[in-house]
Amino acid sequence: MKFEVNSEDDTKAWGQKLGSYLDGGEIIELIGDVGSGKTTLVKGIAVGLCIDEYIQSPSFNINRVYNGHNDLILSHYDFYRLEGAGIMANELQEVIGNQSTIIIVEWGGVVSGVLPADRLTIKITSPTENSRLIIASAGGPESQKLIEKLNK
């Protein structure tokens, strides 16, 4: 499924729509170049989860955790600076399967062996300077349900 957005506000709005459908246990992998809008998308997802904290890229911290509505937790990982998964693979394995946690992973190549196949993969490209193309694909039945909801 493909969506074109033409501003940061559009990206956040699309993320908010996605966030409103999340109810815990989902895993989302974000793929895109530096500056493509991955963290902007996460800001929108956070709004959809009723998170009122300021969302920051976890590039230097590797992981940031936010509390949402209905006791949901958003755990946002960014593995850009890692050459290998190391202990972060263990931490991620501990969180995967927690039905109250939504996991978002940026630069997930180093943990690809840890991530389950059933995840929503979102690739963001920049066809023009101001627009972004969001391509969402499902890796299994649970992530396919999210795509179906987004298509409505």
C-alpha cells in the first residue's frame, strides 16, 4: 500500500491515523534515509496513542519509551549508530511479545534476525523535495490487519 504525503503535517496525520489503530503488541519497522521523516511519523503515531510527551529521535540513546493511553507503552528504537546488535538484541527480545508495548524500530538491519516476520514495514522515500512516499507492507496476519484498517 502506498500513500503520498506533501508536508510534515501530512506525515504526522498519517502517523496519527496509524497510532489510533494500535492496541499493543505491534512491531513497526521504519526504513528511510536520514531526514526522510521517520521520527516525524513516530510523532504522529504518538498523538494517535494519546502521548503528550515531546517525541525525540533516539539516535543517541538507542531507545526512548513513552506512556500512552490504556497503559500502552511506545518503545522507539534507533539502531543507526550500531555496527552490531549486541546486548540490544537481548533487550529487544525481552520486549517482543509484550502485549502492552508497541515497538518501533528505525535502522533495524542489525536486529533483523530478532524481529519477527509479522511486522509492519514502512519505507519512506522522497520523490521530490517536499513530498514523501510512504510504502507500508505486512509481514503476516496481524500487520495485514493494520494495512486493511489504514485502507479504510
